[in-house]
Amino acid sequence: MNVNQSAPPVPPFGQPQPVYPGYHQSSYGGQPGSTAAPTPYGAYNGPVPGYQQTPPPGMSRAPPSSGAPPASTAQAPGGQAAYGQFGQGDVQNGPSSTVQMQRLPGSQPFGSAPLVPVVSQPAVLQPYGPPPTSAQVTAQLAGMHISGAVAPVPPTSGLGYGPPTSLASASGSFPNSGLYGSYPQGQAQGHPGAQPPQRSVLPQASSFTPSASGGPRMPSMTGPLLPGQSFGGPPVSQPNHISSPPPQALTPGTQMSGPPGPPPPMHSSQQPGYQLQQNGSFGPARGPQPNYGSPYPGTATFGSQPGPPQPLPPKRLDPDAIPSPQLNELPPQQKTRHRIDPDAIPSPIQVIEDDRNNRGSEPFITGVRGQVPPLVTTNFLVKDQGNASPRYIRCTSYNIPCTSDMAKQAQVPLAAVIKPLARLPPEEASPYVVDHGESGPLRCNRCKAYMCPFMQFIEGGRRFQCCFCSCINDVPPQYFQHLDHTGKRVDAYDRPELSLGSYEFLATVDYCKNNKFPSPPAFIFMIDVSYNAIRSGLVRLLCEELKSLLDFLPREGGAEESAVRVGFVTYNKVLHFYNVKSSLAQPQMMVVSDVGDMFVPLLDGFLVNVNESRTVITSLLDQIPEMFADTRETETVFAPVIQAGMEALKAAECAGKLFLFHTSLPIAEAPGKLKNRDDRKLINTDKEKTLFQPQTGAYQTLAKECVAQGCCVDLFLFPNQYVDVATLSVVPQLTGGSVYKYACFQVENDQERFLSDLRRDVQKVVGFDAVMRVRTSTGIRAVDFFGAFYMSNTTDVELAGLDGDKTVTVEFKHDDRLNEESGALLQCALLYTSCAGQRRLRIHNLALNCCTQLADLYRNCETDTLINYMAKFAYRGVLNSPVKTVRDTLITQCAQILACYRKNCASPSSAGQLILPECMKLLPVYLNCVLKSDVLQPGAEVTTDDRAYVRLLVTSMDVAETNVFFYPRLLPLTKSPIENTTEPSAVRASEERLSNGDIYLLENGLNLFLWVGASVQQGVVQSLFGVSSFSQITSGLSVLPVLDNLLSKKVRGLIDGLRAQRSRYMKLIVVKQEDKLEMLFKHFLVEDKSLSGGASYVDFLCHMHKEIRQLLS
Amino acid sequence: MATYLEFIQQNEERDGVRFSWNVWPSSRLEATRMVVPLACLLTPLKERPDLPPVQYEPVLCSRPTCKAILNPLCQVDYRARLWACNFCFQRNQFPPAYAGISEVNQPAELMPQFSTIEYVIQRGPQSPLIFLYVVDTCLEEDDLQALKESLQMSLSLLPPDSLVGLITFGRMVQVHELSCEGISKSYVFRGTKDLTAKQIQDMLGLTKPAVPVQPARPAQPHEQPFVSSRFLQPVHKIDMNLTDLLGELQRDPWPVPQGKRPLRSTGVAVSIAVGLLEGTFPNTGARIMLFMGGPPTQGPGMVVGDELKVPIRSWHDIEKDNARFMKKATKHYEMLANRAAANGHCIDIYACALDQTGLLEMKCCTNLTGGYMVMGDSFNTSLFKQTFQRIFSKDFNGHFRMAFGATLEVKTSRELKIAGAIGPCVSLNVKGPCVSENELGVGGTSQWKICGLDPTSTLGIYFEVVSQHNAPIPQGGRGAVQFVTHYQHSSTQRRIRVTTVARNWADAQSQLKHIEAAFDQEAAAVLMARLGVFRAESEEGPDVLRWLDRQLIRLCQKFGQYNKEDPTSFRLSDSFSLYPQFMFHLRRSPFLQVFNNSPDESSCYRHHFARQDLTQSLIMIQPILYSYSFHGPPEPVLLDSSSILPDRILLMDTFFQIVIYLGETIAQWQKAGYQDMPEYENFKHLLQAPLDDAQEILQARFPMPRYINTEHGGSQARFLLSKVNPSQTHNNLYAWGQETGAPILTDDVSLQVFMDHLKKLGCLQRLLRADVSSRRKKALSVLCSRWSIPA
């Protein structure tokens, strides 16, 4: 990008703007539908359409393509050839030329060369997808020449605009143009960006060329290559979209506002470039122009440099809109300079779709070393052939640099996200359990690694060489087996530990605490019965639910009944233990008021088997709400409660889990007493970090004790006000527990969500008293760990409890040179107690490639995993550093990664080009989402507790969860025919993608919104909400009425389906367009500028580009 | 008045008072020369079926420092409607209610036969009786079961409106909430942590309810006579509930590893019991009944660690200062006892275990509060069961034979001062003109608190004559003492019993004979014994014995009649004749001898000795021995080895034990089964006779004595052999030529030897005395001051 610099450019913009506005407006306002839309499109789609619809645009676009001479030229030659290359999966980015070449080809194929290029950009991104191996998206933002360019720019814009009109016409011709107006269409049709992805054919590289040559960039867009392929695909999609142009047109207007926001700075410096980009991305500019204004300011957000460029008035956008048309006809360059077309920049949706299409159909076979698995958003089956399934382990890169120098250069974090007890789809078998009898699992004598498929048997099978430390060990006689001619043990396929990536060993008594086999774990339910809990109806609800829930305690395999024992405690300022021994006629309550020195008052009868004590338990659960119905106690304690649970488990000599249901800040006189220290004034100061730190060290100490006892704590919070989540969550966090928060809990509204979470939490399979250790082959070493656990030394991850949702992210560093041939091995061993009380070892092995070429590294990265790591890293960082520092660090690191790529792998091209590695083309957008998240950039409505809570959640999220959490899924519900039962494909999370005639569902794993456009057909409203008009829909509704019609069923089915995918129940919130709740909803439209100052995607991309350029120079 | 003996007996029956001297030496000097101090045994609540309480309030002397109560000794001016206080000589108006008073129309309190009179106070709220059970759950299953049954049984004996509470303890302490329906609730406390009363009350949630209740109280004092607490509920309300609760009591569930004692948090349990009552019913009569089956092994008040290999302290350890926990534990329980006493609550200890249970450390709980101490082997014995049942025995009016929260106030005429009291009481530290500076027992006060009383509870009260040697004997004057006992009757009434007694003064020099004749040697023996035992609590055993010996010798010197240098001529008058013998047996008694007794046993014996009345005390000092034979009706015989004959059956009553001993021949006959043969029915009757008599004693005795049936050569015969005077031992067996009894294997001196030495000393010392009289005076005063042991 030519984000560079200068304010000067700005002014020019400003000027154009006025013009533009008129322009746009006319186009827009006048003819929302075709004409107006087209224009913007033009810029945008122009190319796109061209792309897809090659012919018409072609003509008009041609110029642009030419405009971007370099690209085009290059392309021309490269053309298909490049393609070919791509296909091969080479990493071509290296040579910028190639890249372009490729693109060119793409464009050529398109037929309409010019258009193509434009299209290509987007296309590039996506199309490449398939061959992804090499795929590199080079977003070339035609680096506008800042100063120089600037001056000229304005005119260009002007020109551009002019053209737009023409474009308009063009657009007119194209359906796309119409689409433009309506983003959705846009995507489908024109938005080249969008389409290309679909094409996905050659995703290799997408280059945005915002540079002065603006035009060129377009070409660079590589899209071209794709076009050919993509064409096929996209067109199809387009049609659909097309169908509803008119409404779309409207929407664009509104939406427009959002996107345009793009970073003013950008404009200023590279106006030209911008426009170019805009062409692609400009979309935003279009309608919204007015809006723009507002969004713009927001741009400032960039972590570090809000300043410079901003001056631009939002209105400029207009130009963008215009540009598109212009672009087509006029000098595409200009367009590029003006703005980036959102559709031209890498689209997460497209990437996801492509991956789904390309890799969803065949099972992923883990036999090959260093193979990058499909994205987490893709449904695929895994066949374990020696490496752990990606469901268990995902790495940031499957190709590790051989030397630390390389690694340092690339700055790509080497990390693995490990989910040792991940749940598998029913089609995949859970790991085999291997019983080696009394001798226990076979291990390397030196490094203690467990027998795995990578161990090398030698000397006819009498010995084996450890693949981790190269130590040569004797094979015990009972384990001896002959080798076949390939040096493989004859029984290799009979033994899971020799043929699979994941398996379990039965542990011997040596692996048990105190050398005693563990007893089955216990669950202790600890219920706050203070006034708040009673009043909100929580206690009654919970007790009622527990009665039935106790039948579904986790059980192992085919066991008839769960071995888990249960106990009950209620508390306010004091604790009440219950003796529910089966021989009693009535439960007995034992009150412990000595909270200062907690202890467990009873042994026998506290932890009981549910079936044996059922009547007593039922009686207890019946009576608890009654007993405390009149309570006036408002104070609660907290630390003593955990302590009590822990002591109870200690007394019973078992591991277990505490379920705490807590409502308020523990202010009663007791250890762990907290005070309200919420202070919003601290935000954005150096002291902000204290908000994330626990108030007192007491909880750490307590957590340590809990871990030692294998006592995992799950915390359900029902706060009406500040409860200091940061402190209360210390113990759950360190013991591998979960925290659930239901602010302002009310039975009517939150019942479903709470109960559903509770059921899931109680029923889920948990490993207790676990120790996880990650061993690596010589050369790299696990150095850092993120997640919910406790570490008393530097290697062992201690988890009082670990369930199938909890993830540990491990970072590796070099401590030696790696060997390309032998690769790098990871072995994650988890020693745990199953819910039936069996001690087991679960082993996951993963082999990675090593490389001496940086290109290999960049070709085998996984952005989702990377984001997972970076988010966790940043979220931990806020504990110790000011948030701003953390944000800057993230941005810098990201810039370094991309700059390194640009420098070492991408083909030489103008500095103005933003070239992204194919595998990381979403890195900027995702990273921006991380930066905008509540933790790193809180909005005014985000409470301190919320931030702490989110921080906590993210810490143990797996890749799929972080993916959707940071980039929510936005699903249009009424776009596709009702009969279509498949999940609608998502649209990008941006306001401009919403059309007010549709209904959308947005989910991020925690929240679920149903957004209803203001002009949705009455019929739809009727069939979904059972009311006759939009205005009668209750805003904030959380349950859809059960209506017997196709749409209602489908939507509800979809919602249920989404909920089933997530580990936490997402409460539905119905948001009406223009309603005050919409603010909340908009917060999740992460490609837009956020109210709290988060940058829009486009702005951020520009910013990133600028950073990279700075690094490169 | 016939003889002093009758006089004494009559006085005892009427007033429950026995003085060591019934004619008082008129000067301080003379009094000190009498050796045995002027003192009395007072049984404040002696049962007087013939004495109906009067339903009005006593008339008090108006002088604020006096406030004596109108009594038959007061001079009354019927015309002027005035009466003169016989203690301070203040003249007082009769209150208006006495307007109709005249010589012929006297109120009861002026009649001589009402020297003891009881008033019922109508004012003030009636307080319920409170029984708080504190139950050890670290028991064997049988024991616990038996205890549970006893407790359940006791519920039926309690008055329906009395309040009960339950605390159980083992490793933890549980305070059971009795009011709740459905779920039974209890508050649990860690057994290792000492808590202040405030903490306990906070934790039990007792601090809050006090606020709303207080304002309501003055308004309807009778509707709501007491603050009801969740932990203390009227029996009639929660009878069933509590019965079930007791039924469900489980043994302490915490595992006891091999080689360990169960962890028993007795110290904390008592502390909580005291704190609970303190918070809810201060100054209301209440009884904390602690049932324990072993020593406290953890927390404050622990007596022994939980390692079985470390035995509980013995006298040997204590002498060697080797009892690790004793001092701390004692301090803990003393603190509790004082708190309980201050609030008028008494603490009973029922300790049933084969080994010691720490009574030594805990004795103050009972001793200071007037509680009972019962020691048994198991809760599953009749000893415990019947003892426990007897606590709830009722008098002829159907009221419990127990009273609560009493204060005893003693007033004396000017010539006397109060030196102290020994008995189940604590000082209220009320100084006054009649309080002596020299203390005997618990002194320095004229009022004592006695939290738990029964009709036999007896205090020894010691006086000092203060009138100077040269002062004239008050003309026709008699020294007077008034005992005023405020207490809560078991019918929940507040009552005041007033006993006013007077004795003549006599000049010791001119009227020594009178004084001598009026000596009550039984009372004196018991009073001296109490002093001795009191000292023994804090002094080494031998010192006490030496002191007793010295006192005895001095008494003999003073009152013996002999020719100079001729021990054989030594004689004591009738009124002194038994005294040396009492002292002889006292020296051998378990109250002063710890040999063969565990510290716990000693504590228990001393506890009972300090509260029983004169008769029982004498039995304790010198057990009674009856002999049954074909030669005649049963007869009391000398407590002497010579009484052990083959053809006799002996019945010994030591208060703590009842021993039936079959002589050698009798035992053989019994073995031969003669009693089953019809022709030897008389033998059967002979065998039965002591059993019946023993049964009779058992019926009347509290606590239940240990009942021992043994025979010649039986192992249990040691109980008898250790008590009898070893007139025949293995040392002198053959010197006696004639075989008349059983030889005792002991090195103890016999009564005979003791008396011989006494006679010698009695004569000898007399000689020296004149020369050193002045120095002796000093020594004496020093001695006196040594008696004063701060309460």
C-alpha cells in the first residue's frame, strides 16, 4: 500500500470528495439499483464483473489493466504459464514477476484482460486456494507515490470519477454493477474479491497494487489467473446474487458508510494507490460516503499511528464509489489510488469456502510428514496413519526453519495448539488403549519419550533408537519382534503405538500419586445461596436441574453408571455441607462458619454415589431452595468455598471437580476477600494491566493446592455488578477449569443458556489430576505454554482437570540446528485419571518438516493457528504490559512476518505492492480482529469483568474457537431459497454486506445475533416471528417462536446446529435494524471500523502495508 | 438441751450447718490456739420437707453495707414497729406489709424454729432450665449406643419446658440446630482451633438475633420469658426430633489409623458449649453435660497426643514435670470454668473409659461450677446409667434435686470475719467489713457463686475470730452468722434461703472445758480434711501430710491430758477421741495419697470429697465396715485387718466402692453350694443380707459407687485390704501370736503405731512450747498465710 504518507494527498482527496459526493449520491441516491451501484462497483466490480463476465468489462477495463502496465505486461507473459506454475504449487511469490505473471495469466484467461486484473486481485486470493501450496497473496497496493503522486492524484480521482459515470454504464450492463450497490450481490458478482475466492482455483497470490501505478496493481491482483478458473465458479454464484439487486442497492448505501472508513492516512499518502485499492475495496466508499465521515475518525485506531493521514474527510469515499466505474473505463490506476475495494482484499469467507470445497471431501491422512491440514472451518475426516490428528494438534507451521536464525528472521512463531482430549466426530475412533501390563509403557531410557511410530528398531529388533534423543535402548524381551525387510517391525500394524499418531497407555501404579491407584473422581456442587442467588431464581432452577442432571455424569466407555461421586455444599457467608449418606432418612446439613480456617466437617456421606443416595439427594435438592427462601444474607465468601471443596477431595483422597455457582463479589470477612477496584479511568494507562491481575495472591496459593490435589474448579458466575472476574477466575484458570458468566441472570431469559452450559459442563468427559509434557526431537524445545493450567517447573503442564474443550498452546524455540531429513518430532504425553478413576497416558505424536528455505516455511503456515497463538500471547501480555504496547508488539510482529516474506520470498515488485503469502493472506484481517477485541481495545460498554472474562476464555480456546471468535460468522438466512437445507454460506462481517431486506445470523462462539433488516418482507417476518410486521418484533427477543413453517424450522434448525457446534450455549439476541441493540451487533462486524476506535479491515491493511514498507526500506 | 451431740444433730437437721466448735473462743489468740479453726460445714439446700417456702420477700437491713435479713435473732420493738439488725445493730422500720405485727402475730422469719427459712421471689422473669449435652462420638459402637439410649431416656425425664441443646464432637465439633424441620442442621467447628466467645457467637449467628429481641423483651417479659435460640429448644417441642437426631448419631467417621487415638476435640467442644450459653443465656441456670469416652487429643485443652505409644500422664510424669500438655490444658479449662461460672452455668463431666480421660486437667470445670464429675469404665455400665438417671431424680414435690446459679452470701457479727470457703464454688470477690485478710480456701470475699447445687452439696466455710484478747466477751452476746443463698430452683423460681445461726462465746482460758465439750470432732475432721485436700491440689503430698500431722499434734497438745513425760498417760476427752483416728485414715485416703491412683482418680475423689456432706465425707475418710455372721446381727466393726475373719462376710462402704467380702470359710461354703441346699437356708440368708444392705446403699448414693463382690483371696479383695488399718502385716504377723485376722502386705504404719507416736509427740512438744511461744506465734501466722491460696 502506499499508505505512506503524507497529509498533502489528503487535501486533494478532500477536494475530490465534494465532487464525488455529488457523484455518488446521484448515482446512489438516484438509482440505488443499477446506476448508482454500478459506479461503486465499477471501481470495484468493474473489474470483477469484468472478470466474471469478462466480455463487457473487459473492454472498459482493458484500460485499467493497461493502466497497470507493469502488472499487465508481466501478466501477459506469465499468463497461463504462471498458472501452470501455480498449479504445481510452487511458491512463486518469490519472484514478484512470477506473481504478476501468474496474475496476468489469470487476467488473460478472463478474457477481458483489463477487468481481469482487477478481478484478479480478489480472485487471486481465492482462486489460488486450491493449489495453495505455494499460494501467496500479494496484495499490491499500488504504492502511490506519496508526494509526487499526490498532486496528480486528485485529478485522477476526478478522472476516475468521470469514468465512473461511464462505468456506471458499464456497470449497468453488468449485473454486477447493480450488485455493487448491494454488497451481497457485489460479492457474488462483481466483487471480484468475493468471487475470485470462489474460484479458488489458484489461490497462490493475490497482490493488491495500490501503487502509483495503481492501475497496475489491479493487474497484480493476480486475480487474472484465477479468473479463468474462478470464472466458472463465480459466475454461478453471481446469478443468485443478482436476483436481488434492488434492495441491495439500498443496503449499500447504508453499509457503505462503514467500509469507506478506510484509513484516511492511506488516502492522503497514496490517494492514487488508494483508489486503486479502493477499486477493489472501495466498495465501502460508495454508499456510505456520508457515513464515512464518521467512521473515518475511527481509523485513528491503529495502534500506533492514528495521526497522519486521517485528515481526510470521510466523504472522499465518494470517489471510491465513483472510481469503480472509472476504473473500469478510466485509468484503473486512479481508482486504485483512491481506495481499496473491500472485495479486492483477501476475504476470510472466500478462503474458508475454498478450503471447504477443496479439502472437505477427502479424508485427511496423517501419514505424510509436515502436511498442512485443512482449515478448522472445513469439515473433514482424519485418518490416523502415524501423526496425531489436527483435532489434537495444530501447528502454526508444518515446516520449521532449520536454524534459529531463519526462525528469527521470519518471526513466525513456532507453536502448536494442543487439545489432548479433543472430542472426535463419531466417524473417527477414539485412541486405542494399549496395556503393556505391569512393566508399563515402553519408554526411552534417556529422554523418557514413549514408544511411538518414529522410534527406529535396529539390530534385528533387539534395540530401538529413540527418535527424540537418539539414545539406543534395549527392547525388553516381552516386547521383542522381528523386523521385516524394510526395517519395520512385523507387528507394527498390530500395535497402535507403532502405527498411530495418537493412542493411550494404561498407566501402572508408578504413574500414580502416592503410588496408589486413584479412586474415582468426585464432583462437588457448591451453590451460592445468598440473597441475590435466591432472588434471581438461580438456586431453585439449579436444584431442579441437578436432580435430573445427576443421571448424566460422565462415564467411561460402556459403563452402566458413572463412577463419579457427588457432594453438595451451599454457602453465603458461611458454608453448609450436606451429609447425603444413603442410610439417612433426611440429609443433614453441617454449617461451617469458620471461614477463616476452612475445613471439611464430614467424610462419610459427603461424597456419595448418586444412585445409592438418590432419595436423600432428591430430598436435599428439594429443600435447599426452601431453606434459604427467606435469607437476607447478601455477603458471600469465595476462597473458603474452593478451599473447602479441595479439602473435601483431599480427605476423600481423590481428584475431582468443583462446580461453583457464585453471584457476587466476595466481601465477607474471610480469606480471599475482595474489594471493588473496578476503575475505568485506568483504561489506556500504564496501570490498565492491574485490571487483569488478581487483587490478591491468595488465590494463586489456593490454586496451587488445588492442582496438587487434582481439584479442578468450574465457576459459574451470575453477577449483577462487578465481581472481579480477574481475581475469581484465577483458580479455575490454574486448575484447568472453565468460567461461565451470566451477567444479570434472570431465570426467564437466561435459563436455557445456563442449563445448557451446565449440562454440557457436567456431562463432558474430563481427565483429572493430569500432567502434560511435550517432548521434542533435538533442535527445538517447548519453551512457553498458554492455557488454563499450572506449571511448577518449566516443562510439566499440570492440570487439575482437563476436558475436551481445553487447549494448550505451546511455543517452541530452537536450541540447535534441525535436520531437513529427519524433520522435527513432537510428542505430547498426557498422564491423567479418567472419569472412571483409571490412570492413563495419552500420547500424541506429530512429525514436522524442516526447511532451509523461508519460502517453505511460508508455504506451510496456518494462519488460524498463528492467530490463536498471537491472541494468547497478547492476552497474556496485557497482564504485564500496557495494552498499547501489546498491540504495537502484535502489529510489529505481523509486519515483520510479512516483510520477511516480501523480502525473501515474494517476487521483486514495486515497494508499493502489498504482497501476502497465500497461507497468511488473512493474517492482517484476523490480526486486526484481535487488536479490536474487547481485551485489547475496549469499547465504552465493555466492563472490566467482560474483558477479564474474554481474556480468560481465549486463553484456552482451540483454533476453531479463536477463528470464529475473532472473525464472527455472518450467515444470510433469506438469501437462498427456503428449500435449500444446507447451511448458507457466510458473508463477510461488515455492515455493507447486510441488506435491509434480509435476515442474518451472526455468531462468534459466544454470542448469537439475529439481525433483521428493516424492509424484510412481511411474509418472512410472519413466518419467523409470528408477528405481522417488522415493528412488532420485540427487540432483544431471545427465543424464536416455534412456528410450523419451513422458514421458521430452518432457522431454528440452523440456530440449534450452530449451538451444537460450540462449547458454550449461545444466547440468541434478535436485533432489529436501526434499533439501539444494533450497536451491540455492530460490534461484531469486525471488518468495519469499530466504535471503540478499532480500525476497519481496509484501514488496517493499509496500515500494515505501511509498516511493512517501513521495514523493507 | 441435753448433750452437745444432740444439739449438733438438731442444728444440722434444721439448718444444715455443723460447726467445728459450738462454743466459740472469744479472742483471736485463743481461737488460734484451738488449732482447728472455727469453721462450719454448710449444706445450703439441705432438704427440708417440713419447711414450706414463704411466698414473700425477705426484709433487709437498711444499712447498705449490711443488708442482713430479718431473723429470729433480731430484737424487735413491736410497738415502734422497729427491729434491730443483729449484725450491724441498725434499727429498721418494718415495711408496710408488716403493719399487723405483734408479739402474738409474728411473721415466720421471727420464729426461732425458722432459723432457716426459704423465700420465693416472684419478681423477674422465670428462667427455664437448660441442659446442653456435649457428646463425644469417638466411642465404641456399644458405648455410643448405650450413651444414646441414656440420653434419649433423659429427655423423658426433663421438664417439658426446659431447654435442651446438643453438641457432638470428635475430630470436629458439631453444634446441632434443633429447630429445623426436614434437614437437620449443625454448625461445625474445627477441633483444633481455639475460638473466643465472640467468634463462636458470630459463627453460630447468635450475635444478630439479640438486637430485635431486646426491645421486645421489656414489653412482654412474661410472654417471652427467654430468648429462644436455634440451638436450645424446649424439650416438648423437639422431643421427637432430638430423639431421632440422637438415634442417627454416628461414630466419628474420620478414620483412626493403627496405633493412634481418635482425635477428640473436647477442649473446643466445651469452649463452644460455654460460648453458646454465654451468648444466649447469661446468668441463667444451665447445665452443660459433657460425655466423654477418652482424653482430649487435639486442639486447645488436649491432654495427650494421638500416638498410642505415648501414654497419658501419670503422677510420676507430673512429679517429673514430664506432662507436656497438662499446664496448657489446665489453663484452658480453668478459663472456661471461670467463664461458665461467671454466667452461672455448671459443667458436668461424665467420663467413661478404661484409661484416664484427662479429668485432672478438666476438674476445675466441675469444681468451680458445681457440676458433677462421674468416672466410669464404659457408658454401657449400670454405674453410668444409674448415676446419670439419678441426676434427674426428683424430690417429694416432683422437682429436680438440683438448683442453679446460686450465690451464697455470708454475714457475720462483728467478732467474726470470713476467711474463706472450700467447696464447689467460685469467689464473687465481694469485699466487705466481714472479710478476713487471712484466707482459708477460697477467700477474700463474702459471696460465692455456686452454679450447680443439690441438696447434699456442702461447703466448708472458715471463719476467723477477730475480737482482741483483752476485749470483754460481749455481754450475753452470741456470735451470729447468716447464710443467704439466692438460687434458681428447679421449678424455675428464684428463691432465697436464709439460715441464721448463733453460738455462745466463751473465754478460752476460763471456760476451756465448755469449749472442749462443744467440739464437733466429725465436722472438725472433715473441715480439716477439706483444708488438707485443698492444699494438696497445689502442694506436694508430703508437705500436706506434715502439715496435717503438725495440726494433729498441736491439737493433742492443747487438749490432751497426760502426765509429763509419760506418753502412756495420754488421754483425749470423748469429744476428741475419734479425731486422731479420722486423721489416720485421712492420711491413707486417696485424697492425700496418690500412690495407686491415677491423676484422674485422685481428681475425681477430691472432687466428690469437696462437695459431699458430713456423713458422706466421713465415710470417704474412714470407710464403714459391717460384719455379717451367724454369731449375731450385722454389726459395724473396726476398720482393721483384725476384722477380716474367715467366717464373716464383710460389707465395706468407701463411698466410691461398695465391697462385699466373703471370708475364707464362707467363700468355701459358697463354692460348695450350701446356699442352694434347703437345709442351709440360713446360709443363703446370710449371703443375701449384705447384698440387700449394699443395694440399699446403692439406691441412696450419688454417684453410683463401684459395686464389688469378692472373697478371700480374690483379686478385688485389694479394695478392702488397702483400706483397713494394717494392724497385722507381714512384719508383725507373728508377733501377735494369735491369728485373728488377715495380714496386710504393707509397710504402712498401723493406727496403733500412729497413736503411739502421737502420744509421744503430744507430750514432748508441750515442754518446748513455753520457751518458744513467741517464735511459734510467728511461725503460726506464717502458716496461716500459707493457707491462703488465691482463688
